[in-house]
Amino acid sequence: MGSRRLSSRQTTPSNTRLTRERLRVANAPLVISPETVALVKERADIVALIGETVALKRAGRTFKGLCPFHKEKTPSFNVNPDRGYFHCFGCGEKGSSIDFLIKLEGHTFPEAVRVLAERLGIDVVETGAHDPDHARLERQKREKDDLYGVMRLAAAYYVAELGKHPLAGIARTELERRGLPFGSDDPTVAQALESFYVGYAPWGWDGLARYFERQGVSLDLAAKLELIRPRQTGKGYYDLFRHRVMFAVVDRMGRVVAFSGRALEEPTEVELRAAGLEPSRPRADAASRDDERAPPKYVNSPETPIFVKGEHVFGLQQARHAIRDAQHAIIVEGNFDVLALHARGLMQVVAPLGTAFTPAQAKLIRKYAPTALVMFDGDPAGRKATVACRGPALEAGLGIRVANLPTGTDPDEYSRAHGIDAVRRVANAAQGMLEFLMDRAFEGIKTGSAEEIGACLKSVRRYLSEESDADVRAMAKAYADRLAGKVLVSGRPLTDMHALERAVAGALNEAGGATDAMAAARRGGPQANVSPASRSRALENAIDDAVLGALLDFPELLADPAVVAALDHAEGDLALATAAVRKEWESKGSALGDEVLDLIPRPIHAFASGRLAAPKFAEVIEARAELLENAEKLQRKSMRADRTAVLEQVSRAQKLGDREVEDELLEQLARRSKEKLGLS
């Protein structure tokens, strides 16, 4: 098989390596320069940034507050303004101002850097600016920015039309019917309408297209976003969304990326004439004048260069802080459900945006909370969609609970009829997904036939085997046992009841019999007595932590000759960590940053992270005293280790009868002890 030549000249191995390197560099994506990242970290006021979300109070050299990443009653979240670093002693979350935005808002690293850089007025410099692909990548970025601009303009158009179009009264009436009046004095309702860009797509064919023309917007660009489409006959474009209540879909950066439109009642001929419109015009959502099909209830934007179905969650950007506070999201089916619950004060509500719930959507929600409550419509379709949520949630590691609405209701209707507190009660009564599935499985046993029992047991086996969490499986087994008991008292003959009981028990044991052993193994089994060796290791770790902690609090102690001499006795992870602190201190001085953690050994990384965010000492003299006291303990430990090693060698010499070696070893032990005590 012949090989392709890279050039017309003979290619040497050296030239081949160079060519491959050029190709690698040319294809490498642009990345934000380390200098830009360092400048953003340096200038960002981490207390001000985190203070926008967390109520912080000064506590000595740091600030403390309730962690935004997990529920707690006693503040364990520490922010160190000098180091630009935060650490939660409750859940272990930690990092810089950039990390905080990533964890709180779900940004990628480059997105978080850009957000902070924009706030600080810092120009973002990218490496690879001279690569051959740089111009192409820059052009693509500008093109996407243009697309976002067109979407923002379309959102403003729909919002404006809701207030002024002659037929927008139909949309306003629909909003008012749902308890969401346009121009409401209620600030929560007004905020909800504004944050979701609720608007009106006018009746007619080309209102948005003509608006774009007046604004000088490229219609080709608008067509690329599927806001308008080429007419099937003749020239020009028609609008995709017509005579609908409009909702904007925004990404996690707050940019409008798509729209969803809810169908409205068709205007009467009288209303059309009053608006100066032609009554004979075909249905607003027909693709051509010959298409008379009834419009679908919802129309959502097709996929575009800035919108991929199944990768966005409707309302997530608006709900993200509430989800973080509540530590769970509430997933509903429809856009109006999301809007209505937000407008009534239940803010952690989102929807899948007209698609089946996807793993990508579950992962997005998982960035903000570990759990979601599914509150779909109380009908067979809603229950079927609820079951379908389980697979994506398991894949994403998102816990799922089921909030059961009464039959025949949806969240919007239920909140209007019974108030938002009733919706909260439904949410608070949510059951685990496995419990919900067990209920459905046992509901299938109507007559007690072998077929029904077999189907039930098959479902039980499958549900339990799919659950990877041993504790959840154990709870589900117990719940299934209780359900089986209810089925067993349905009046059937005693022999049948016993048979079913045995069958259910067998199915549960088959699917989850190893649960108790798995859970015990994961927890480390029964608590064993702490051995003397374990106590000794714990004491040694405490000594090492005291020394390292003092250095992290005041790295300038490394300029103290007594401290430097004392640190000669550091070994293992402590010696490596001490070297890391020295390296960072020599380059940055006392203003250690979180970069030092990259050099800290993993076994003591968690301790160092916490101490970096929450120093123990306010005065350097206190830190010095603790360091020297514990360094003395290190010295004694080192002497004991030396003594043990030498005595082992002495014992071997005695067994061999080598008196000369024995005397030499004992003399060596005495000499080294004097040296360590400073007596030589």
C-alpha cells in the first residue's frame, strides 16, 4: 500500500515530525491566555461576587455564610479575599472566583473567564492568534454573535407587539385567563413576563420579515435562524410564528437562542376587519395558502447553529438560583406551567421544551442541584412521560422524585384553582421514582391471575436491577414488600396469598439480594475498634496539619531561620507540601493563591484547601509558636524512627556476634541524637 507524500520533495523523518506539529497547532482550538486568567483572578473581588448570592459576614481574616451548593443551617462556607478563594467545610466545594461562576451558573471555564473579564473591563487574549485557523474561528464567532443579535431583536419585536398589535388583545386575554395579566401591578407576575420575554407573534404572513427589512437585518440570516422561511410560491419570506403567545428560550449565558409559540383562538371576521386585515386569509400557521391544516398547540424553533433540541431546558436560566437554594428542580410539561408557577412565587420550575426528557437536559439540571421533582400532567400521557424520565436521570446521576397531581389537572390549572401553596404541598409529598414505579407495577394486579403477577414481578426485577444505588434499592425493596402486603389482603384464598407472597419475596431477593452486603461494603462495614496504629497515624496527621496550616496562614514564616531549621524534620507529604508553599511564596509573597493547591499532595489536599480559605491564626506570632511546637514533635518522631532502625541493626549484629559493628551502631545512634537535639 503506497504512502502519500507531504510535498514534492523527499520528506525526512525530521520534516515529517515538523509537518505533524504544524498540523497539530493549526487544528488546535484557541484558548484564553494564562496571563488573562491570572489577571481576572487577581482583579476579581471574590467577596463582592459571591456576596451577590450569599449573605457573607466577616469572621476574622475571612468571610462566612451559608453554602449555596448544599443545604445547611450553620455557616460553613468560607471566603478569603486575600487569597481570592472559597471553601465549604460542609460539602467540600472550593475554588476561585472563576470556579464559583462555573459551579453556580453552569458556565464552562472559558465562559466564566469571559463573564468576569467583561465585568472587570479586561480584554480577553487568546493564544494561537497567529495560527492559520485563527481568522476562520474569529469569523465564526462574529457570525454567531450576529445570530444572537437577530434573536434578541426578534424577542424585542414580539414583546412590543403584545402591547400594540390590533389583535394582541386575544393574547392578552389568554394571559389574563391564566392569571397572568399583561401590565400587572404584581411585581412577581411582571418579572415573570419580562424574564421569559412573553410577547405576541402577529396574525398575518410576514410581520417579522417586514420588521427585519425596516431594521436592515439580513433576511438570509433570519432564515438561518428559522424565524422566517422562503415562500413556496413567488419571492419573499413568511414568518414561522404567527398569531401565538411567544416565549423566548435563553441559554445559560442569558442569550436568546430559540422561541416557543402557543396557539391562540382564531380571530373572528369582525376582529379582523376592525384590525384592517383580510378575513379570508388562511389559518395563521399554514405553510402555504393551500395548507388548511389546524395549527399545532405549540410550535418550537427548529435546530439552528445556536440551538440544539434536547440540550436546553426551558426556564433554567431564570430558575437557576432558586434551584440552587431549594437543592431541587421541579420539572413540568408546558411553557405556561413554568411561567405560571414562576409568576406565583415557585421559582425552581423548568420544562423539557417540547421534547422527551434527555440525558443532556438532566446533566444541565444536575449542575445546579442533585435532585429533580417531576410534576407532569395528571393523565396517562403525563404518567408515561414521567416513567420515561428515569433513564436520562440515571445516566446523568440526577435523583428523581415524582410529585403526583390529581387526575386531569396540570400545574397551571391546579395552582389557579387551589393556590400556589397547594402546589408546594404536592411537591413536598413527592415520592421516590422507584416507589412510583412499584405503585404502577402492583396496580396491574387486578384479578390475581398468573399473567398479572408475572408481569408485576418482571417489572419489579427490572426496576431494582437498574438502580445502582444500594441504599435506594434497599428502600425500594422494603416499599415493594409493603405494597405486596396490601395486594395480599384482597380477599383471595389463603393458599393464593401465600404463593404470591413467596413469588414477590423471590423476585425482590433475586434483583436486590446483594443490597445489604453492597451497602455495608460501601460504608466500610461495622465500625471496628480503633487500633493503636490508627491512633498513632491520626496523631501524626494532626502534627503535619498543624505545621502546614501555620505556613499556609503566614508563608512569610519561611524567612524565619528557626522555622527553616525546624522544617528539616518534615518528611513525606508534609515535605512536598512545604516545598510547594515555598515555591509559591518565593514567586508571589504572602498573597498565596489557589495555584499552590495544584502542587499539594492529594492526601492532604482537602485540609490545605480549607486552610487556604479559612486561616486559623490572625497573628503571625501565634502561627509561629504552633509551627515550632509541632516541629519539635516531628523531631522527636524522627529520632524515634532513627532509634528503632538502628536498634534493629544492633539486634542483627548481636545475633551474628559482631561486637565491633554493634558498638559502632550504638555510637552512631548517640551522635545523631545529639545532632538533632543541637548538642553537638
